Amino acid sequence: MAESKTMRAMVLRVPGTPLEQADVPVPEPGPAQVLLKVRACGACRTDLHIADGELARPKLPLILGHQIVGTVVKLGDQAADFAPGDRVGVPWLGLTDGTCRYCRQGRENLCDNAVFTGYNIDGGYAEYAAADARYCYPLPASYGDAEVAPLLCAGLIGYRSYRMAGADSERIGFFGFGSAAHLLLQLAVHEGRKVFAFTRRGDLQAQQFALRLGAVWAGSSDERPPEELDAAIVFAPVGALVPAALRVIAKGGVVVCGGIHMSDIPSFPYRILWEERSISSVANLTRQDGRDYFKIAPQAPVQAKVEIFPLEKANEALACIRAGKLEGSAVLSVSS
């Protein structure tokens, strides 16, 4: 059971303003929910987009955070699969209706009435969080709390982007080398792919980080790699990188946009899209993505490099993401 009726939380009251530390009521789990004592919560670029007002109509006031690692302390009457004391993970996808045409087609990531953790419902920048048990994951015991938290979004969205890049893509470019890219690179190398990392001009730290993790080449996004690429994944929320990626992929290649928000894509000549090149985007994830990913990630093994911040330093963590100062992933340490 929760130890008190209130909890510490970092609350977004008005987009574009800093999160406020506040004491708020501990949530009561609904019939299908579990109440978690939060141990760690990853800080994600999507959190930053919400806090900065780039994603419209969030629940307000809002507790951000959708890479939650917690221990079950209470279950709703209809919650199944977990027991008190279990360690579970909570991802971005919080609930779907199960009845719309997308859900019926097995594409619940596109559900018309989906609910998202840390956006439409409160997330994990707090001491406790409630989540629908059907959308939570048991977590591999081989990972610590801070190390597994980024896998719940950065890992999962990278994995979905990777699958959309195509199983036959031997040479893959990553545009932007942050939390998602550093996790996915490890999986791609494990599977024998050649990864080419593109960063902001002059970001030698990120380039060296990519090379240490197994990239065969690293350079700035306005450079041409030594080989044509079969596919590219654009992780940075910069629309101008889409035509840059098109220019370096081979005939029949695909550019996958892996973010929930991106600046406008500028116009570009048709000739760089011709010869059956294509552009696609990734939206959210399915529960099956998570089941598949948490089977394969420990095999690589995918290991997150994390910088840990205490809960009350959430604004600092978001500022580091905004400035591109992190090597790897930011994680809030909430409780042990």
C-alpha cells in the first residue's frame, strides 16, 4: 500500500513554463489498473515537446513521464497478470479502445481513441503512478531500474522504426544520435547491420560515442557517407534532415521519421525521391512491439548509457535534452 495519501510530483501547469514541484494526492487505481511505487522514470524528448507546448491539448495539470519503472503496491479488482511486489514497466501507450478499425486490424498504435501516458493521463515524474495492467510489461531481471527505463520508449520507438526500415537493409543511417539511436545501434550491430551515424556539425562527442558503440562511420548530417545507404532513420526532430537523408539512400531505400514531432520538411526536388525511394513515419507502438523487444534486447545485449537526475531536478534533465548535452539517456531516480 502507499505509505501516505500524498506524494511528491513534478507538475506541468502551463506549457512553456518550468515544471513545479508539488505534493499531490496518491492516485487510486481503477478496476483494471495497478498502483506503482515509481523507482525510476526516463526523461524523453516527447516529454520536452509536451512541456514546450509543441504537442497540443495535453491534460493539465499534468505529471509527465512515460518510461516508468515501478513496483506494484496495489491492484484494481479486475487487474491481472501482476502481484504486489512485481517490478513492471509502463510505456507511452496507456490504453486503446479495442474496437476501432485500427485496433481490429492489429494496429492499436493508430487507435482513434488511444490514451498516452504522461500526456492524456498522469505519468511517472512522481512517487506513485497508476497504469492499466494490460499495457504494462514485466521487465527483464538483468536490467537495473535506471538502465531499463529508457528502453520503454527510446528503445521501443527505435525498434519499431528499425523494423520499418526493412529486414534487408544492411546499411542504415541514423540522423540524430541521442537516446533512441544509441540503443538501436547496439541491436543493429548485434544483427550484423552497418550503421552510419549523422550528428550536428561539430558534435565530435556524439560521433565518437557512436563509433565506440560500433558504428562504421560517423559525421555531420551535411556530409555524404562513404557508401550509399539502404535506409535511414531520422531521430532528430528536424524536418530538413528528411531531404538530407533522401540524398544518401540508394534506389528503393526508405527514410523513416522516428519522432512524434518534427519541424516542417522543406521542399525538395523530385529526383531525390524518384527510383522508388520512400518516406514513412512511426506512430507510437503496439504492445506486441514491447513483448518482442524485451525478448531480443537482453540478447544483444542493449545497454543504456544513462545520466541520473533526482526527481526534483526534472527541469534540469529536460534542459539537457533540449541542449543536446546528454550522451545517452536521462533518467529520474525516484525511489529505491
